[in-house]
Amino acid sequence: MDIVKAFTDAFNIYIKNFIIIILATLVAMVLGMFTLGLLYLPLLVGVQMLFVKAKRGQPLVFAEIFSPIKRFFALFFGSIWMAILVIIGIILLIVPGLIWASWWIFMMLFIFDKQMGIGAAMRASKDVVRKNNVWLHLLLIILACVVAQIGIYAFRVGYLFTLPLAMGAIACAYADEAK
């Protein structure tokens, strides 16, 4: 796992496809608000898939951010299940929650990209992360959160610019590791 490469690839894809990624992020944020957050997760997975497709050399199509809505229930219940387990892990001793969060960093991408069920996606993500260093994936999560938050603290609108970069780094790591 190369964190610098994940962020570098995300940044290069982001700059090259700036308009489509910003518009996709804006649409995800606005539709997420209008649907009381229900569509936020699948639309953000759609934004991440733009980075995955770019890493794979495929053309980016704006409308594809809506594709994960087809897997809404798997994404929705998968995120709830993962959140419950991570919260339980954090309540227990903190470290298990952090490890579990690292294991399942790619779960949503596996659910949509590989059309997996929740359990299969959790196992696949865990296997990829364990093979490529759990602690580096935890560091990737922390750095992605820091990058995303910089936009909020710098000037509220900046979140629109830093969120896709943070999500893109995770998506680029996924594209490199989950072949």
C-alpha cells in the first residue's frame, strides 16, 4: 500500500477531470440534502467510481454517479452494519474499532463495483487490507479525513473541493489493490 501514490493518483485524476468531479460532488451533496441523506452514500460511491474508472483507463461519464443507486439497499444496510460493528469495536477498546474500520474501508466499493453482497464485500475488503498492511490503511483513512476537513475549516465551500480528493485517494487505493 502506497499512500503517497493513492493521493498523487487521486490528485492527477482530480485535476484532469476537475469539472466532472466537482459537478458530481456538488450533485451528490445537493441531492443528499434534498433526500435527507438517503442518496448521499450511493452518490458518493458514484463519485468514487469516477476515480476507479479513471485509474482503469475508462472514460468518465457524469451520469454514472447515479449507478450505485441500483444497489441502494446493499449499500445502505452494509453501511449500517459496518457502523454498528465499528462503534462496538470502539466502545470495547478503541483499537478493534479502528482495525475493523480499516478492514472494511473498501466494502462499499466492492458492493457496487464487484456486485457483492454485504458479507462477501466485508470479507473481500478485509482480505485486501490484511494483505496490504492494516495500519497503512488506517493512516489512509486518517489522512483522507484530514484532507476532507481542511475544506471545512479553510472556507466552508472548500469541502466541495477537498471531499472528492479524499474519497478519490481511497478509490485509487482500491483500484490498485482490488484487481
